Amino acid sequence: MVVPLQNTIRDYAWGSHTALPELLGVQPDGKPQAELWMGAHESAPSVLPTGDTLYDAVSADAGAVLGAETAERFDGRFPFLAKLLAAGQPLSIQAHPSREQAIDGYRRDEEADVPRDAADRNYKDAWPKPEILIALEPFDALVGFRPLDRTVALLDALAPAGFGELTDLLRNGKLREAFTDFMSRDRDAIRPMVGALGEAVAQYAGDAFPLERETLSKLCADFQDDPGVLAALLLNRVRLQRFDAVYLPAGNVHAYLHGLGFEVMANSDNVLRGGLTAKHIDVPELVSVVDFEPLDNPVLTATPAGNGVATYDTGCEYFAIHRVELDDDERTVEGVGPRIVCCVDGSVSVVDAAGKESAVTLPAGRSAFASGTEGPCTLRGSGTAFVVSAR
């Protein structure tokens, strides 16, 4: 079974008003359009041509939809969720739990009778949320802790008033203590620190750290009493070029800043936030899942697999991703379990394993689903598509 999907757009406040409409070739509706979800997550499942949701189809017969092996391996749950993500404003400083942490946190929220749709609930499900973001245009992000010597060099260059204690903690390798300290401060204590940092950035006359200064200047102006601004001091500031990626395993602290990307994650909506947001923040829970190991180079590039196909090697057990480039020709892509094919440029048709004439044609921004019993996918046309499967 290869069928087109009807997908839901989430109108989160940080979303771009124009990026997704431009990709889809439709007029903006005046609202932020942040994420287009493709998959079977219960919060916003894709809809099949029958009118049933993909979530309902999996619930009714997981083996037929996922394939017997994948259904058994993931306890009858669709293993991944794909998204088109369009950030017009910074997302929250956040991290995601491991499998064990998600199971424990979900159990605690259930035992405490926190409603599953409550704004102050930490764990929406019992799954982890490792994820990859692949840029479709220049994409700005904060990803993982910067090596401490570079962060100390940044603070020494800017020399903001009142940051001596933080700098000393970092010189002594006490990243956890530094992060926990200022993330736990109230907003009255944060406001003068953000003000001092913004003033230092404005007065800095050197040419080092241009991306960091660009981001800190904006954050200091837009989030004047938010500890997430200080967290941004500690994180790698990256600007991805088209088809560059960042992979975010459990515990990686990050924040997407601006741009359009293709995102894939385990089929979870678990997010623990620490700042740059009006949503629920739980600093102790966030700190409990954070990986404080600095990350030297967070950028991931695809590995050519030949014949116009490239793969993103993450080692994640929940998904595998192939990028397929077509120039009025044809590619066959292997995959395990269910697959989602998303066209991001041009026009791509997906043909089932039997080579039937009823191909699903996808313009940019549209996607198709192939069941886990289908076998390899054949793509035809001119353009670029991502094929996501279970690993």
C-alpha cells in the first residue's frame, strides 16, 4: 500500500508565517505555521485516503501497517514522526529524555493524575525523543554544550558585568553547577544579568564570535528576564547550510532559532523546557535528563550511498533517513518497516513494489505512506525527497 497523506499543521507562536505556505505553494493565512506533522502520533496523526487516521490504522492492525517484525519490536507503535519545521522565532531551550527516563517520568505523571493534555505535564508518553533536523535553507540553532574553553573565551571577550562567578565555575569545569544555578534563578535576578550581557554585546568592538553576538543581541532584547538567554551562552551556535543536519540524542540541550527544516524523531512529544518560552518550565526535571558532556562539532553531513541517494548516519534505533535526488529518472530505496516519503523540491512520484501505474505524485511539501509489508519504494521524477523508515 502506497497512499498520499493529509497532514496537520501546528500553529505554535514561534512558527513562520510564510515558510511553509511558500514550500506548499499556497497563500499564507496570517497565522504562524510552525510544524507539519507526518505520522501516527496520537496528538495530530496523518489522515489516509479512506478518512481513517494513520494512528487508528496502526491501532486496528499494527502488523499490516508496520510489518510484523517492526510491530513486535516497537510494541505495536509507529516508530517515528516526521515534520516540516518552520521557525520564525526561537524555540524554547529544551532537552528530551532517554527511554528509561521517559518510562519513569510518564509513570510519575500518571500516578500523580496529571491530565495528559495538561499544560504542566512533563511526559506526554513513555517514549524517548531522539531527533534529527535537516536544513532546507540556512538554518540557525543552538546545539549541545560548547567546549568550556571556547565559552570562557567568549565570556572573556564580551566581559559582561556580574558574570565573574559564572566564568570561574566554567574555568573549573563545573558546567552542571553553572547551568543549574542560573536556570534556577527567578526573573528579578535574571533581568540585570541579561541587561548587562546585552550591553556588553552592544559595546563589543572585536570581530570574534559573530554568530554568537548576533544571537545574544536578539535574545537579550526579546527575552529580558529569561534564564534561557544565559543558557544560550553555553551552547554551540551553528548555521546549517542546505541539507546539513544536527542529531539530538537524549539529553542534548538545544534551541532552534530560525529557518526551515525536515525533522525526524522517535514517535514522542516529550519536551522538557528551561527557557525562551511561555510554556511550562520544570528546571529540576530538565537538569535530571541533561547530558553535560560538551559537544565539539554538532553538524552532521549525509553520506553518499550512490545513484543519487545519501544517508544520515545517526545510529538511532527508531528511524533511518535517505535523501533522494532525482533528475527526470528513477531510484529504488530499500527500507525496513513503514515508510514516509516527503518531497521537498520539484515533483516526485512514489511507485509501489509491484510497479503499479497508480503512482502517488508528490509536489513539494506533500508526503506519502508505504506500509511495512510493501517492500522497497521506487521514486521517479525531478526533485528531492526524503524517505524515512524504521531502522
